[in-house]
Amino acid sequence: MVSDVGELIERVCAERELPCEPTGDSSWVVTLPGTHKLKTACNLIVGEHALRIEAFVMRHPDEKHEELWAWLLRRNARMYGVGFSIDGSGDVYLTGRVTLKGLDADELDRLLGAVLTYADESFDSMLEIGFGSSIRREWEWRVKRGESLANLQAFAHFADPKLDSKAEG
């Protein structure tokens, strides 16, 4: 069963041109390209009866932990196949488990698409909640020194004091 699922994982990834590497006898890591979160490493672990999905999304937030966790729980109610979870350190993951019965190329594609969509579409909002003060400080530091703000543009709506009256400064 593991070899059949492994072949399925490798075939689906090859067809979709997704980098995929075995990490053990029954596990693979698939690299999913994103726009906001540039890459998400998605671990697929084949068990006796289920495929486990694990993808690191973000390290432990610096601030507003409870607000972020509440936001993640609300998102979980609308998600397919995986949900947000945290580990013992407070790092944020997408995790899920699906039965091996009925796992085919279409379902694996849906699951990988779900991981990519949820990690990528949620990333900026998660950073705003969990690292907002750091982002604002970085924005201010770059402005004072004339540095590029290109990779902070996703946060301009709240980090730029000219655009957000609630911004610190």
C-alpha cells in the first residue's frame, strides 16, 4: 500500500511540476510555490490506513497570540482536508489526515491545492496579527534610511502612517 501511494504522490507531483523528494520509506516532501508565502514545504506521511499532511506555515507569533489563534480557528471552519494547528512552541502548521481508501490523483491534487491556498492566502494576515509591531518598526526604519519598501508593500495599508491612522509613530 505504501509503495502504491508513494508512486501516486510522485506521479501527481511530476505531472504538476512540483518538486517532490522522499524523506523516508513512507514519507515525501513536496514544495508548493506561492505568491505571499513564497514556498510551503508539505510533508506527506503514509501510514497503515491514512495519509498525514503537515506543512509549516509560520513561526510562533511575537504578539497577539490569542487573536491569531482565534483567527485560525475561525478559518478552520471553512477549510477542506487540512486545518491550522500549533505545536508545543506555538509555531503554526497546516495538518490533516485522510484515509488511503479512495485516495486518487484528483484527491491528492485537491489536498495539495488546499495546503497551497490556505498557506498563501492566509500568510499576510497572519503576519499582520502576530508580527504587526515588528513590521511597523521595519517600515519606519527603512523609510528613515531611504531603503526599499518593495517586499513590505503587502503591509502598507497598516504599516505606512500616511495610510493608517492607527499606526504607531
